[in-house]
Amino acid sequence: MYAGMYLLFVFLSPMPYKFMDFNENGWVELKEAFTAIDIEIKNIESNNKTCKEYFYLKDGSQAYVHCE
């Protein structure tokens, strides 16, 4: 059951798996995967770079920014 919930949360999240390790311990825990389903993406411009801002739906605070 744990593995099923974990996979479901990872699948439902708009955030890539490699960015879900919020506590940076080397692996994504169930709590982190669950937190990642409450995230949305917004495209932003920063210093002539295209960036994606991942933010929490509950309060709009920034979870992660990835620029290419």
C-alpha cells in the first residue's frame, strides 16, 4: 500500500521527481511526494532566461525555481 501511494503521489505531481527531495537527504520520502502534489507551475522570465517557478497552492509561496 505504501508503494502504491508513493507512486500515485509522484505521478500526480507536476514537479519533476529530481526536485521533490525538499530536505535534500538523497531520496524522496512519502511526505515529500505528498507535499509535491500541492504544487503548480508558473513560467517566468529572469535575466533573459526562461524559468519555471514551482509554488505551493495552499499559500502561493515558492517551492523551487528551475532556469534553463
